[in-house]
Amino acid sequence: MELRMTTTFPDVSISTERLVLRPFEEADIPAHTEMMNDEMVTTWTSVPHPYTTADAEEWVRRIAPAERTEGRGIVLAVTEFLTQRLVGTVHLQHTNWRTLATEVSYVTAPWARGEGYATESVLAVAQWLFRTQRFERIELRTAADNTASQQVAQKIGCISEGVLRNAWIARTQTEDGGWADIRTDLIVWSLLPEDLEGVADQLADAGYASFPDWN
């Protein structure tokens, strides 16, 4: 008999020194629409392009909440603590409740890049997963040429496990301003609880804020 284990993540909010990670709200729709139309997001993700207000409404009202309630993972909007402005998103998906493993992906708004927000938010989610949810593995997949995403993986202590050849379809802008699909490799990274030892202190020394809290 096949053993089936299904559960859901709690409806959580995670705070760091600079950020609040929480469920998406109706007020996020305009900023989310703008963020998902960014050139880098179009290049490295599979979101619709152009990304319309209707797409954002579907994401905020149905798709994102269902990830949690149907047991697949959780979607968190990343916002600035002081301004409440939408910085990006962290998405846990393909969660396996028997092996206590999940896959993380993230998007950062173009105006917020270079501030360490992606590193800070993903590290906070990893600490929450390992410390309170007792997870044993986080997986991350980055397109071969997506160096910004790879830098985040390296900063939080992820270990590169190998390459999935020709496994992803990215997009490139054409001369006429349109977009064309291109195949690319995926680099597979993993993070285990012991990989986080000392990472937060190292990032703090480098100027990255942390000190996560959750409720």
C-alpha cells in the first residue's frame, strides 16, 4: 500500500529587520503586475507575457492561496518593513510531505535589486522551514545563465548538485521587440539544515540584515 502524507503550511508571516513576508493582498495587484512584466522576469520565468492585471488578479485571488491550502507549498509576498512596498515574492512548491523537502523560487522587483533583499528573504524562509517546520531539504533550480539567482543560492549556503541538461525554456528578446523561446540547462542546488550553520552570521558581517521572526 502506498503511504500518502498530505498537510499544509501554516498561514504565516515572517519578518526580518528590513522585510515582511506575508500572503498576497488585493493591494499588491498593481505592483505585482509591474514586477512580472520586467525583462529579467520574462527571460527567466514561465509567466505570461505581457503579464496583465487579470493575470495578477488570478495569482493573488486564486493561484497563490491554493498553493498553501492544497498542500503544494506556500507563496509569500516580500515587502519593505518601512514602506510596505512590494519587493518581490518567495514561492515554495512541489513540496513532499513525506521526505520533508520543497523547492524554492524567487522574484525581485527591478527597483529593489542589489539591496540583498532576495538573499535576506530566502534565508529567512529557509530558517523558518528548518527550525519550525522541521524540513530536511530545500531545492533550488537556476537557469545556467541566470547568475543573479545563482549568487543568491551561493550566499545562503546552497550546494550545487549538478546540471539538468536542456531542461528549461527561457526567453530572449528579438530584434523586433518580441520574445522567442530558447532551451537552457538548469543547475540544481540544495540546502540542508546543517548548511545554514554560520551563514546568518557571515551575511550579517557582510552587511545583510536578518533576525527573522514569524507568527
